[in-house]
Amino acid sequence: MKRIAILGSTGSIGQSTLSIVESYPERFAVLSLAAGRNLDVVHRQCIRWRPRVVSLATEELAATLRNRLRRDGVSETEVVWGTEGSVRAATLPEVDFVVSAIVGVAGLQATYEAVRAGKTIGLANKEAMVAAGEILTAVAREKNVALLPIDSEHNAVHQCMRAGERAEVRQIWLTASGGPFRTLPLSEFEKITVEQALRHPTWVMGRRITIDSATMLNKGLEIIEACRLFDLTPSAVKVTVHPQSTVHSLVEYVDGSLLAQISVTDMRLPILYALSYPERVESDLRFDMERLAELQFEAPDFQRFPCLRLAYQAAEKGGAHAIALNAADEVAVAAFLERAIPFLGIPATIEEVLETTSETHPATIREVLALDCEARETAHEVLSRRYAARPA
Ligand SMILES: NC(=O)c1ccc[n+]([C@@H]2O[C@H](COP(=O)([O-])OP(=O)(O)OC[C@H]3O[C@@H](n4cnc5c(N)ncnc54)[C@H](OP(=O)(O)O)[C@@H]3O)[C@@H](O)[C@H]2O)c1
């Protein structure tokens, strides 16, 4: 029985994880949960799963949940809050496996402490890897902790890499759906609305990652994540646009063989893979072979998706540049979702923040968080100067 902590339990990945736990009660048990502000969902989850610990974003929300649980006669759940709360949920001694699925840098500290505590990690929170991947992978090596990717592309690469030796890998190919604007005329980009950008053609995900898919910054974050997870240079991480999202990624070996992982577009599969690794567990997530009849692959268009170019540049520089790429994007996407800036304001803001970012390589999480704060402040300055946008 694996005892699991789910960080980001109320989100898309968190809820898919709970549905896997529901399907395999003989294998997995929920020990702790951490969420942000969605009180109603977390309350329902506490009633259903009776976690030992649950964490919410603020003290006030935690107090409300505590009262509700007391009223419902749930006495076994300790309610905590804030970063310390999610760290507590992630590092309980009885936890075997931590699903890291808080969105953004907010998930970094708990992921880091879970690695330090020797927990196996199922990593969905790519922003933690982008901001602090050098530190996280070093601690994971030192503690002999497995970082198992849940992001479908990295999960696919992880699976394909089991077929050969690391030294036999020439490069990897991350597939990208191209998002909703793959074929939209460039002249219409300045009029893109929030509703259009939230309409992803193949995946149902949280709001930030959906917008990041529309700008392809998501693929950019994944390039950096892949460099860190698989110890590759940015030039060995290629992107191919594959609108059907059927091939989840490929590994190219030195002899010219390409191994691809194909499955349904359903995040429960990579979650199940990570939770059961190194075993493979039977599931009903079956793939319809007819979907192989029409598969397209094309080169990414860097003019259409400047975020991809910016991400490769940040991947080359690493350190503060990777941190700033993510931080500026978090701020710009929030402003776009609030309708304070246009769609094209996202790459413009990131580019301007990167131009003022120094080439620093932080050695501690505290330094990472300080650089993250600095980049956010610069992003807010850019937004207020360019668009008179209020800080999000
Ligand atoms: N969805 C996918 O298919 C997918 C695929 C690959 C990778 N990922 C990655 O997985 C992560 C989660 O994505 P998602 O789509 O599941 O996002 P989501 O649906 O927006 O969920 C985000 C989760 O993070 C929680 N959260 C936000 N701020 C928090 C804070 N300060 N403290 C504690 N919890 C906080 C949210 O809590 P509340 O809702 O309670 O506020 C929610 O549980 C992201 O890093 C994303 O890039 C997602």
C-alpha cells in the first residue's frame, strides 16, 4: 500500500489523482492533502478521504474548514495552512509518495522539502523544476529520491528511456498540440480573447497551463523541465507540433531508432504510471488504434510563438533566466485572465523582463524565491508602464 500526499488536490491533476486512488483502493491510500482556496471541494475531499492532514492557502480558510469538519464530526483531520502547511502535508513521516501538483512557484517549497525528506515524487508542478531544477535534482540524487514525471510528455520520455541506456540517447522530441492558435492568421492575434485562449483543442487542464499552451510557453517550460529531469542540453530537446496529441513524446537513439509513447489523452494514465512505477498496472485506459490513421507532425513556428524562442534562450542561460521566464509568465497570464492586457502582452512582458535579468545561478531555494520575487516586480512594472495594468 502506497500512502500518498496530494499537493494541489482540488486542481485538475489533483482530482485525477484522487480518481486513480478511488479505482485502486488496494494499492493506494490518501494520507494528506494540500490545496489553495477551493474550500467546498477540499471540504468534500476531507469527508470522502479522511486525510491525516489537510492544508489550505490561508489561516482564515483553514479556520473555516476546521469549523465545518468539526460540525460534520470529522475529528481525525488536522487542518493547517500556508507554505508551512503544504510542507507539513508533504513531509509526514508515513507518506511514501508525494504528488506535486500545485500550480506555479507556490508548489516549490513543499516539493523541495518532500525531496529532502526522501519521499518519491510524482512531479506535475513543472514550474518548480523550471525555477529550481538544478537544486531539486541535486538533492534528489543525494537522497536517492526518484522524480517521476507526471507531465505527459516527460512521462512519455521516461517510458521510452527504459528501452535503452542513457548514453545511447541522441535527443528527445517533445510533442506539442500547437494549441488553439496553430492556424489562426497572425493578423488576428492581437484580438485573441480569454475565452478563445481557454479553449484547448485536446486537453482539459487548469487555467494557467491552458493559456500557456495557447502561447506555447508551456512547451518552453517543458523544454527546461526536460533538460533538468533527463540531464540534456537544450539543443537535445526538440519540439514537434502534433495537433492530435496522440504521440506523447519520442526518444531518438544514436542508431537512428525513434521510440514513441502513444496512449489516450487522459492524465490518469501518466499519474497511474508514476504512482505504480516500476510496476505496470492494468487499467481500462485503452487506446483506439483507428486514431493512428491520421497523425501530423510539423516544425514549430517561432514567429507565431515567440514564447518558444524565449524559452530556448532561457534554457541556455539557466539560473535566474529560467526563474524569470516562469515568474514573468505567471504575472502576465494572471493579467491576461483578468483582461488587463492583450494576448500578445504575454510574450512582450516576458521578453522585457528577460532583457533586464542578470546571469545569476542561485544555490539555495531562498535565493530562487528572491529572484522569483524580483522578476515578478519587474513584470508588474512592465505591465503598468505598457498597459497601465494593476498588479494581479
Ligand atoms: N492539468 C494537466 O493536464 C497538467 C498536465 C501537465 C502538467 N500539469 C501541471 O500540474 C500543475 C497543476 O496543474 P492543474 O492543471 O492541475 O492546475 P489547476 O487545476 O489550476 O490546479 C492548481 C492546484 O494548485 C492549488 N494551489 C494554487 N495556489 C496554491 C497555493 N498558494 N497553495 C496551495 N495550493 C495552491 C489549487 O488550489 P485551489 O484550486 O484550491 O485554489 C489547485 O489545487 C501545474 O504545474 C501544471 O503545469 C498539469
